[in-house]
Amino acid sequence: MAMNGIGGNTIQQVKCNMTLREIRQWAAYRNRRGSLNVGRRVEQAAANTAAFHYNTKVKEEHHIDPLVLMPHEDDVFETFEEQVSD
């Protein structure tokens, strides 16, 4: 959350500025909607659009998965609980 400026710029600020209820609400949002990282969301949208466009032009056996076009999607992800446990 701190990486996205929610509740502060450091984990300590987030812990001081947000209630447990607010943190749980953000956790629920993140679990339902995915990462809060704007760059990652843009990459996902661009890959989905490109794959959709490509797949409409080729035969089904040549379709590609949008994950092929997302070079950063395989990065190690911390769970929400790991991020706030520091």
C-alpha cells in the first residue's frame, strides 16, 4: 500500500495512519481487483488488447495467450499480508 501512496509513503506511516478496518477493505479490494500497481495494470491492458487483435487475424491454432506479452507478470509477488507485516 505504501508503494502506491495509500495511507503514507512507508509501511510505518501506513500502520500509523490507517485503521485495521481500512487495511482489510484495501485487502479485499486487492484480492478482488488485482494489483494496485498502475504500470502493471497498463501492461496487462496492453497485452490483452494486443493478443485480442492478433487472435482475430490468425487461425485458432495460432492464437497466443496475453501472458506471453507481459514480461513482468512472472515476477515474485508479495501477498498483502506480507507487505503489511513489516
